[in-house]
Amino acid sequence: MSDDPQRLQDLRNRIDGLDERIQDLITQRAHCAQEIAAIKHAAGSQNFYRPEREVDVLRRVLERNRGPLPDEEMARLFREIMSACLALESPMKVVFLGPEGTFTQAAALKHFGHSVHTLPLNAIDEIFREVESGAADFGVVPIENSTEGVINHTLDMFMSSSLKICGEVELRIHHYLLGLGQGLEGRKKIVSHHQSLAQCREWLDANLPGVERMSVASNAEAARLAAQDRTLIAIAGGSTAEIYGLEVLASNIEDEPDNTTRFLVIGKLETQPSGDDKTSLLLSGQNRSGALASLLAPLARHGINMTRIESRPSRKGLWEYVFFIDIVGHVCEENVRQAIGELEREAAFVKFLGSYPKAVL
């Protein structure tokens, strides 16, 4: 069937008109953001970023979406508009577990958009210190993977840090095999973060059984090394191929198709209720039989759903443990507030880590 030139031109003209209207509306939105900034400055407020407000906007975007763009794409577009408008109010600095090209950076950009200033740091404890000192507004750290479980270093940092959890990000993880040039001939070693190597174990066993595997600090570091040595191949995210000038040798090599990593946004901000929130706590019970059951009893009495529990050594005594728990609800809600009050009376130690909106997509 031949093209209809007039029909094509009419559609292109319509697109041009829509683009002009969209641009005008974005400009109007940006002016509103500037007015909000002026009002906050006049009131002496330094709190320009409101996680609960942003997640509310995104949830309504998803409720309105009728296609053909999928929810994830529509949310991404609006996230970038919000990011650009927020930068007019107050540019933010966000630190993440580097180097450039890590999944943690991808999570930071998914949550904040590309109009924030992102800075890679070498270790999780450095991220906490940078935010605690006020040198950065927020940090993004990994907390758990659906295949390999919890990231203990992040949990341990919360024991001594005064920072709060301000948000969470869930990122579908796709692993790519990257290297200089094409083909797998002459490759002597596979380099990647130890979690990525574990998440791709079955694929590697089936396809590269005789190649040595070496763990490095991050996937981005693996890509950097592979860019210097043709005998190395890296497992990393797709974005690192362009950053480090590598070829994609194989795609989506993760063993679990639903492989997802959860990240936390940390800062000094105490987030207000969004209507669909989580609360995270640190708990420690008396060293006696049934201590854990008594710790969890207040949650059951107040009808609170616990979505995760992890234990870590307290480092204060032999065989003493601290429990990290996530529950559904916000600390401002009456049942959550009452349950935490009971915990504070019954537990040996309780630390509130933050209430924050559940991840959108």
C-alpha cells in the first residue's frame, strides 16, 4: 500500500501543533515552580524537595495513562519535567555508589531525574558521611536484591547514622556481557561485582564454563578494566557500554528475568504521608526466650503488615542482634504511632529510620 502524502503531512502538522502546546504548558509549569520557590524563600524555608508531593504527581500520571505509551515511559517523562522544574527552585546534589555507570546511579536518576547534580563516591560509608556533613542533599544506596538478598553494609550504617530514609527506588536489573571488539575468542577472565557474578551464575556456567571469574568493587569498575584489556569481559549495565566504549557481546544474561534491586534514598528530611507509605525501624529485644515474638506482637495488635525483617549482629555483645524491619504505613498514622510507642516501652532498643512513599514502578 502506497503512502498517502496528504495524510502524512496533516499528521505531521498536527504533531507540530501539539509540540508547541506541550512546550508552552511546560513553560507555564516552570513559571509556577519559580513562584513556589519565591514564596518558600520569603518564608525562610529551605525544603524545596517534597518526596510525597512528587510521588503523588506520578501516581496520578499513572492513573490517567491510557496508552499507547507504557506506564514506565509516561512516568519517566513526567519525572524529567519535575526534575527540571525543581532545579529552577533549588538545584540538588545527590551522591551515589560509583563510579559512573553503576546501577546505583541509574536508580538515582530514575528517582530524581537528570536535572540534579550527581556525584559518584567509592563506598557506602562515604555516601552516609557526605550527606551527614551537608555536602550533599541526598544519597542513594543499594539495600537488597531479589535474587541475592540484603546488602549488609548499608544495614550496618544505619546503626550509627542519624540520617533518615526519604524514599525507595526499585530497578529491574539487566546484565550485559561487554568487551573490546566482537566475539568471545581469547577472553581469559570475566570481571564484575560479586553480586552480578552470582546473579548470572547459571548463564556463565552454560556459556563460559572455562573462563575465570574475578570480583571487583563495582560493575562500572569491571567495565573500566575491560576497556583496557581485550582479554577481559565485564558484566555490567547496558549504559556502561557507551561510557567505556565497549561492545555488547550478550544481553540480559541474568538468571532470573524478574531480577530487581531495591535502593534507598537517604537524607535529613522527614517525609510527610503520601497515602501509600512504608516505615523502617531498628529493633533489639531482651536476650531471652521469645524476645523476637514479643517485639513483633505490637505490630500484630495494631493490624500492621510487616514486609521485611533482617537480623544483623549488634556489635555490642556476643550473640546480640538488631532487627531491621519494614512495615506498611506512615509514622503519622495512629496505628503505626501507637505500635512504635509500645515497642519503645518493651524493646531494649528502637530506632526510627524513616517513613517514606512506596516506590512508583
